[in-house]
Amino acid sequence: MRPVPRFVAALVALTLVLATAATLLAALAPAAAAAAPAAGGLAADAWSLGLLAASVSTALAALGAGYAVAKVGTAAIGALAEKPELFGRLLIFVGLAEGIAIYGLIVSILILNKLV
């Protein structure tokens, strides 16, 4: 088995730290919401679970997109080294892999719109 490059390990660690911070924020949100009336008449539990769902959807989509871009980008660079005329086609594949993160962000925005 090949060792994991340091950059990939650092990227995964950063993603885990950010996901943990978002989860903590979602866990502490009910305490802040108790001081003020709940937005949209939602209970504090529903508010915190909605924030948790939004953060998890974004984090997992970003992690999946990062993995997909790493795999597709590596293959694209290998193919580009042999046939430079494939640049346009290969760029489309990398862009499709990056689209996964956009879908996760859209899902999280839709979840947050339902909370407010």
C-alpha cells in the first residue's frame, strides 16, 4: 500500500477540524437560541439538527470532491503528458469532479433556507 502524501493528510485533517467546529457550533446554537425566540418558530432541537445537517452535507461533499479531484486530476495530468491535445476534454472531467462540492453547498443552502 502506498503512503498517503503529507498534503492529502493535512487536507483531510483540516476538513475534520472544520467539520468538528461546525458540529460544535450546531451543538451550541440551542444555548444561544434559548436567549432569543427561535427563528421561524422552530424548536431548539430542530434548529440544531438543521445546522448539523447543513454542515455535514457541505463537509462530506467537499471531502468527496477533494478525493474525486485528486484521482481525476492525477489521471488527467498523466494523459495530458502523453497527448496535450486532450486538454479541453480533461478539464471537463476535473470540473465535473469539482461540481460535487457545489451540489453539497446547494443542499446546505436549501436546508438553511428551511430553518429561517
